[in-house]
Amino acid sequence: MGNDASDSNVSPFDWVQFPEGRARFAGTFRCWDETGRKAFALELQGNEYFGEIQRAFLPNGNDYNIEIVSFGYGAGNCVGMQMVGTCRVFTITEIEIIQTMIIELVAAGKRFPDPPSLLDQYADAHFMGEVIFRDGWILASEVEAA
């Protein structure tokens, strides 16, 4: 089962249980283009899907928010590939659940005893608390499932 983010034994890569499902930071994958990409994973309807997550720096070059670059890959090492034909297509209802879970995961990560490096903060660099979803970050179905 999943952990609670306030559990002192939780690690950055453990599954965290939320009302909507489970989520975790998945670490850095060396992907198809040999670029290291930070990934996260969500479990939906019994399947694990991966997405790319990164810092989005503010104009001061130090403070940052979190940006979701892409989501829907069936394997972590596929993150960063062209999404069409590689990523699952989700309904609008599923996308709303996915967004909620991602926001919950980032909030939980801040409470981990040892947060993921993505959320590291320094005297002059802080996570400002916003999760931004890049345009085209997920493939959406135009038809809602029956």
C-alpha cells in the first residue's frame, strides 16, 4: 500500500496514497535522447503512467515553481519521446484527477523528511509553491468515456 507523506520513514521514491490513487517521484531517467529527465509516476486504474517534471525558474533566476512537461508514458525511460503514439489519451475527468494527484504529490514532497532534489531550497532559492502544467502536457480525448 502507499505511505502518508508525514510518515518519517517515507523516501522520495515511495508511493504516496491519496484519495484519488497513488503517486510517486520516480527519479531521473536517461531517456531516448540520452538526456536525464526527472520523472514522476501515478497509478491509474491499476496501471502506472509516467510524466516529466522540472523546475520553472522565475525571472530572478533563483526562485522556482514546478512545471509538468508531459504525462502518459507507460515506462519511465520513454519520458520525453513524442507523445502522440507513445502516451495514453485521457478523458477530461481523468485529467482532472491526474492534475489533483500531481499537485498533491508536490505538496507531499515538501513534507518528506528527505524531499526529492527537485524541491531543494537554499538561502537564495525557494520553491514558490505553484505547479504549472505546460500547454500540451497531456493528450486529451474529445469524447468522455461512457
